[in-house]
Amino acid sequence: MQALYAQLLVGLINGSFYALLSLGLAVIFGMLNIINFAHGALYMMGAFCAYFLLNIAGIGYWPALIVAPILVGIFGMILERTMLQWLAGLDHLYGLLLTFGMALIIQGVFQNYFGSSGLPYAIPDQLKGGMNLGFMFLPIYRGWVVVFSLIVCIGTWYLIERTRLGANLRAATENPTLVRAFGINVPRMITLTYGLGVGLAALAGVLSAPINQVRPLMGADLIIVVFAVVVIGGMGSIMGSIITGFALGVIEGLTKYFYPEASNTVVFVLMVLVLLVKPSGLTGRTT
Amino acid sequence: MKTSFLASLLLSTALGLSAPGLAAAQDKIVKIGALSDQSGLYSDLGGPGSTLAAQMAVEDSGLGAKGWKIEVISGDHQNKPDVGTAIARQWFDVDKVDIIVDVPNSGVALAVNNVVKEKNGVYINSGAATSDLTNAQCSPNTVHWTYDTYMLAHSTGQALVKSGGDTWFFLTADYAFGAALERDTTAVILANGGKVVGSVKHPLNTSDFSSFLLQAQSSKAKVIGLANAGGDTTNSIKQAAEFGIVGGGQKLAALLLFITDVKAIGLDIAQGLNFTETFYWDLNDQTRAFSKKFAARMKNGAPPTMVQAGVYAGLTHYFKALEALGGNPHDGVKVVEKMKSIPTDDPLFGKGEIEPNGRTIHSAYLFEVKKPSESKAPWDFYRLVGTVPGDQAFTPLSESKCALLKK
């Protein structure tokens, strides 16, 4: 029983990465209608950005939590301005292929210079060590990841669903021409939204740098699972992707305990089941 | 029209028939295929570095000046046996490849082993670990260089059991390699009076090991054996440190660790780990000289791993056999027989021999990872703890189930 609690908690930790990443994807898909396959590569860039900040500029973990997402976010906005915006209004497939291609190029460039085994990034001193919870030893850093990503997730949800800015944004997706008539710069808003989604990916990258290796392929390994999370949660649903992210982390954690061989397939089995029963996802709107 | 076509067909057939006869006298054309994981979790320990090692072996052999035409091509098996065998078949059938080298990932390695045998090519495997390549699944076309699971189990495994680590829990990569390493290590543990209290199989290329590590932790085993490799091992070690496993009194046994893994983990966390390799760049003047040349040509300036060194050494020996044969290197069994009849002696692995089952015998070294304060240069990571002589490191012929030995 004790072991089970521990697995639940570990699942929650992984779930927070899924949630953060799928949140970014959901924001981008919900607002821009782009299936952003470059998300994993941008997540990886966030981790590398933290590594460079530390080893070249001497900037530590805490500032990197803010600086890396901004830098990678700017990179994302450049991508949006120079390439993605020309695909607005076309079939989803075009955006998917373009971003997938970009992901392969970005990963290839990093792999060319840094190899595949990755680079070490230490846990910040303040978060080293762990606490004994009785049923498990919880590394403080992992606890921090859960709390911090929950705050970011809820903050993003609030921004989009409960503020005037978010309302404008949602309106712009629904009917860009009308919103433009109110004097709102829709293209700029779309660019900023893409930047926000990308920034969230980069933030997840910085968070995961001390836990996983900073590797060129760290995003490629994760992105498929995260897409499954978004599909299960319902494409474009902000709250749906947050909840599904955490829930799937827990389910995966339990599978690792009961039948470890299936741990990297269980998410896809669930995806198939959900699609069969409710094709628009658990919280998706049928449009 | 029809007649001219027929005539040309007849002519080309006649020429084609006579060609082998002509070629047999002075055919000195060799094509080497370096088959590896070029972009995944094993690409740093093999991959482009192995292709480079093969090219360097060609350059250093001096065969070019003696009229040989040797070409190196490379392929990416993506850690998938079906992709690996498809490339191997195409290489033999279409590209006229004579020899395949490297091939990390035991699952792919065993599959390619069958193709090479069927096509009567030469197979010098340096990248894969499974001892089955020279045991139950041995082949007259195969030479296994560098290391295998039996060797790893008997050096690292035995050393740990003898120093008091008598209860084990395995974290095993869920494919041929992990299974072989766990099997061979378990045999050593049992033979030395130890006990295996549990094991968990994780999918290849897992990024989060916390669930598995928690299971290992709660098993209370004294040693947690990592029967995995590459990125899986680095993540296991890093996350074990995070969960306070070593601090809690359990010991980690990295049964297979490469220098690129140590670099990736960082000395802070890797320090003190004991493990076995058969090559290290800083062993002697010859290894240092080669590694310097090698690193200068690598994009990230990395010295060769033991797998890449094995590709170089294996090919160096192969070229000796070709020179002894004088030409016509396309009969795989014949070339491998020649290789077995010449004692091995190269700058990287020293003196040794290839046993009748295809296993290359050379020394193995027990290393310990240095503390960050002891490391004086980039890649200065290991301290030599002990040397296992070749005849003790690998499967004794009396224990081998290889069918080639029953002749």
C-alpha cells in the first residue's frame, strides 16, 4: 500500500510535465488552430537555453526560469511571423507538416553539435535533498515541480478564460474580421499567443533540465505522449489538457508499478478507447 | 531490333561469366558498411564516431597504397531489427558490401547476424553486448570484439558480490540486451552465494525512472543492478541520486557504462561508480595518440568510446587477414577463418586472439569514476582499479554452447 502512494505521487510529478506541455499545445491549437509539432523541440530548446545561460553567461536556475522562456518565446514568435502565419486558413495538415519539419531541423542541429547523450544540469542548491514522507523519499525538487507547474497551469487558464485579454483572444479566433473592426491588432495578438505557448514549453524544459539530461531528443521522446494527452483531453480545451495531463501521469505511474512493460503504451491504449467512445475528447466541444 | 537486343544480351552474359574468372586473380575491392544507431540513444557510443573509426582504420592500414580500393558507407538502423536487416540485405544484394561493422543494440545485432551468415559476408560486431553472438547463436561469419554480457557480469558483477553486495535488484532494459545481461549477472551472483530479490523491466529509451527506482529502493536489496545502457543508464543514475538511493546505503551497479555516459551524468554524480570497459583513451601512449587524432575529427571533440575503438581494432585485424589472403575478399567464412588464424595485436586493445566461436579475447579493466577534484583535463574521468586478463574475462570455451566448437 505504501508503495502505491509513492507511485501515485511519482505519477503526479510526471503529470505536471505532461500538463505544462499539453497546456502550451492546447493554447496554440485553441487560439491559432495550429497543430504545433515543434513543441517538443522548443521544450528541448528551453532546457538547452538554461544550460547555456548557466555555463556561458553564469546565470543560474532561478533567473533562467524567466529568461529562457522569454528567449525561446521570441524565437517562437519569429517562427510564427516568418513561416507559420502564411499557413493561416489552410488545412491543419500544412501546419503539422511545417512544424514537424522545423522540429526535425532544430533537433538535427542540436544533435550535430551536442551528440545524443546530453549534458548535465545540476539541481539548484536551495532545492537539493529530500524529505522522508514515511511512505517514500520525496526529492524536494520534484515537489517544487508539481507545485510550480500547478500554479502556472491555473494562471494560464485564468488568463485565457477569465480576463479581458483572454476574451479578446478567444473572440479573435472565432471571428478575426469582426475583432479587427474593434481596433484590435489580431495578427500581433496571434503572434504573442504563439510566443506564450512556446514559452510554456520552454518553461517545462527548464524545469526538467535538472531531472532529465539536457538532450537534443528529450522533446522528441515526450511529444507523442503529450499529443495523446491533448487528444484525450479534447483538442484546444485548456482545463481539459491540464486535468488530463496530471491524470495520465498518475495512470502511467500505476502501470509502471503493476505492469512496467506496458508503461509506454498505456497512454495510447487510453487514447484509442477515448476516441472510440467520445471522438472529441473528454472535455472537447463537438464543432 | 530484336536480334541486336538478343546479341547484346548474349554478349553481356558471356562477359559476365568470364568476369569472375578475371577478377579472382586481382580483385582488391572492399566495401565496409558501418551499421549503427546514428541518431538515437546509442549514437554517441557508436554512430558517426564508429564510421569515423572505420575510416581511420582504412587510412592507417596502408592498403590503399598496395592497390586495394576500400570504401566505407554507413547506415542508421534506428534500433529496429527490421530496419537493420533491411539495410544489411540491401548492402549485400545491391551495394556489394563485404563486411558489416559496429551494430550496437543486441536485438538488431542478433538479427543482422543471421543475414550476414546467409549472405556469407563478414560481421565484426563491436557495439552489441549479448554474449549469444558467440554462444548459442554463433556464426562462422561473425567476430565479436570489445565486450559482452558475460564479461561485464564476471568483472563488475563479481567484484561487487565479493565486496559484500550479496542481494540484488535489477533495472533491466526490456529487450535482448537487458535480458542477456540480467541472465549472465544473475548466474554470477548465484555462483558467488548472492541472491536476486527482484527485477523490473523498463521499455527501451525511458526518460523517467522514478517509479522503477522506488521499487528498487523498497526491495531493500544491497545492490541495484542497472542492466541497461546509454541514455537509460545515465537517467537511472542521475535520478537514483535524486531519490537518495546511494545515500540510503544501497549501491548502484552500472553494469555497462561508456565514457560518453559519464560525461553526460557529470562527475558530481558519477564519482565513485565502479564499472568495466575494455578501452580507455588514457591507458597508454598508443591509446592516447589514437584518441587525440580521433577527437580532433569528432564534431564535439569526444575521445573514442570502447565501441568505436573496437571498430578500429576489428577492422585493423580484418585488413591483416585481407593482406594475408592477397585478394578476393568476398568469401566471408574464408576471411573470418583467416582472421582467427592470426593472433590479434593492435594499438588499442593490445595482444590477443579470436577464439573458434568468434569471441575476441583481450584484457578488461575495472575503473572507478574520479572525483571532480581529481579530474585534471576534459574527459579525464577514470581511475584504473584492476585488470582482468583476457582468458579470465570472457566465456571459457568449455562453457560455450557454440555449434562451431563441436566439429
